Amino acid sequence: MARMPKAITNRVKRSASRGPKRVKGVASRGRRRRWKWILILLGILLLIPAMQVAVLRFVNPPRTLPMWIDQVSSSAPKAPLRYRWIPLSQNPEMFLKHLWISEDQRFFQHEGFDWKEMDLAMEKAEKTGKPVRGASTITNQCARSIFLWQARSWIRKGLESYYTIWMEMLLPKRRIFELYANVIEMGRGIYGVEAASKHYFGVSARGLTREQSAMLAAVLPNPKGWDPTNPSGKLRWRQRRILQRERNAHFPEKLLH
């Protein structure tokens, strides 16, 4: 058999020796490209909440995720959706004060997380041996009531905290309070003070009496379980406590103008 020229033999050997290196180089570039797209996708996902919150600075939500979930969650008959937006200027200051007393009296001082309330909740749990009670702020609850679901889980809590950070960064306190007063669940299929006032008492929010206003604020921890028109003993106790605290509470109404 005739021998191959030496130059050709050497070229074949060099090509064979470079083959594995070339394959490794292509695979490495492929991995880098995949990681690049993964990081881009992750960045987009992390920025979506920021974009959603930024829109809320100028646009009133036509619907919220809990509203959609409530309407499609089961085949059982559902209460009609009652949701009517009113600007903060049309919310009675009396109700806003009761809401603030009931839910988060340090709302205008903290930046979305009430660390002092969390510490108190931890201390109480240690003394009583009971689970740590919630220390959600108005911003936490507002984030949950617009973007998330109500069932408890660590995933939801983590997302709620992430939305809270963006809301405090991009929205003024006045806007957060306005959103909360309008989207908070106040009964089955009932969202916001205007819809609740009309449903329970047959008046607009501006027509609420002091006792009715305190009753609506008192119902918030358990809106699907309590009825403001047929209050239980515990609900009446919460109403009385709000009215008592109102006497000495210094509501910073000037921050809402």
C-alpha cells in the first residue's frame, strides 16, 4: 500500500488532536449562551412587579387577582362582584382614620414592614406558646389584595414582601392608602369601602355613621366570616375598641392631601 505523504499525515494528526478541543469549545459557548438567556429571563421576571406597581401610580386597577380567583375558583354559585372605585378625596376621613386604627397605626412611619410590631408578635408568641400572629402592614395587605392570592404559603409571603418593597419605593403613602381602601375585601365578592357601604347599609361611603364606619373597619380580619349587619360579640368588641382608640389617636390626615 502506498504511503500517504508526510505533510498530509501531519495535517490529519493535527486535525484529529484539535477535534475534542473544538467540541469542548462549542459546548462551553453553548452553556454560556444558555446561562445568558436564563439571567435575562430572570431579570425580566424580577422587573415585572416593578412595572406592575409603576402602572398603579397612574391607573386604578379595573380588577385584582383575588377578584378573578374568587370568580373562577369553583363551580359553586358565587356572589356577584361588588367593586366600585372612589378617589381618596371622596373617602370619609372618619373611615380612613378607623381603617388606620384597625390595621396599621405606624403606616406613615415605616417603609412597608413594621419591625416593632413583628418583635412584639414574637415576644407574645414565646410567652403564650401560641403561633406567631400576623403583623402585616397596610402595604403588605395592599400588595396581597391586588397582585396575589389569599391562601397562606411561604411563596406568597415572599412575593408579598417583594411587591411591598416596590410599592414603598414607587408609590407615595397617599396612593397606597387609596388603593387599600378601594381593593380590600370586605365580604364575599365585596371590595372596597364604597361597595361595602352600599351593600351593608344602603348608603355611599360619605353617608356612613361613625358606628357603621368603625364596624366596617372592624370586619377586615375576617370579612367572609363576619357580617356587619349581624355582628357577633367579637366583632362588636372590635368596633368598640376602634371607637375608644379614636379618642386619643392622632391621625395624620395632612399626609393624605
